Amino acid sequence: RYRAQRARKRRCARALRAATALGVVAGATLPLLDLTGTLGGAATGWGYLALLLAAASLCCDRYFGVTSGWMRNVATSQAVERRLQALQYDWASECVREVLGPTDGTASEAAERCLGVLRRFSEDVTELLRAETADWMVEHRAGPAPLVAQSLAMGGAGRAEAGGPHPGRFPLPPGTRPNMPRQRPPDVR
């Protein structure tokens, strides 16, 4: 799956980055050409439109995670290939052990070693895919709502250093006192 998606994601990421770069260059040069009088006076409007296209391309790339998704895809694909090479090496070493003869155990122990090799490979790939999925979820969770919660948590963190509430807690409205449980006076005898 990672190999199949790599080319499509690479083309999309490069197209968005190229559109951003071309939009910035055109947005900067068209108004300058308009100042020199080379073009007929409408170049400034086209320059603003080119800058808007560059900003839209950059926002699409960041919001949909096209370039970062491509990079994650490449890294995960390479990691799976490394795990597959390790599996092939471990499997070949177990096959050589079998060819040399049962010098270090019975056939059931050899089967257990082979199953252990497969189990390690399966667990490695599962952990790799779980980590990649978690990274993807964290990246796509960063929308407007989490940013508000993050800013509130950051505001609470600054007050925690100054003796205020714990980080991540919402501040109390002005003029209110913290709600503390009532305590009984100590018994005096």
C-alpha cells in the first residue's frame, strides 16, 4: 500500500509546492513590472491573484497534510522494507540451521524458533503501523477546536508558574473565589 501511494502523493506534493513557489514569484514580479510600465496596468491585480493562489496552495498542503503524508509514507515504506530484509535474513539463518542438522534441539524447537521469527516480524510491523497511524491522527487532529484548547492550556501553564491553577485547567471568572470544601475545626479538649 505504501509503495502504491508513494508516486501519487509525491506528484500531489510537488504540484502544490510548485504552485506555491510560482504564485509567490509571480505575485512579487507582476507588481514590479507594473511599476516599470512594461505591462498595461492590470499586472498588480494579477499579482495579488497569484499571491492568493500561492497562499491557497500552501494552506491546502498544510491542512490536508499532502507533503508531510508523502514524507511519512516514504519513511514507513523504508522501515517496512528494512523489517522485511531482517525477516529474510532471520528466516535464512533458521533454514541453514535446519540444513546443518538438529544439533541444538528437536524439530519442535526448530518450529518454535521459526514461529518466533515470524512473531517478531509481525509485532515489529504492527508497532510501526500503529506509530504511523498515531502520527497521522495527531497531525489531522490539529484543527481550530484543538488550537483553542491548546491556547487555554498554555494560558493556564503560565499562571501555574506564578502560583496559579494547575496547567490545563480553565481559569476562574474574575471576582470569584475557588470552591474549597468546608473543613471542620480541630477538636479542642
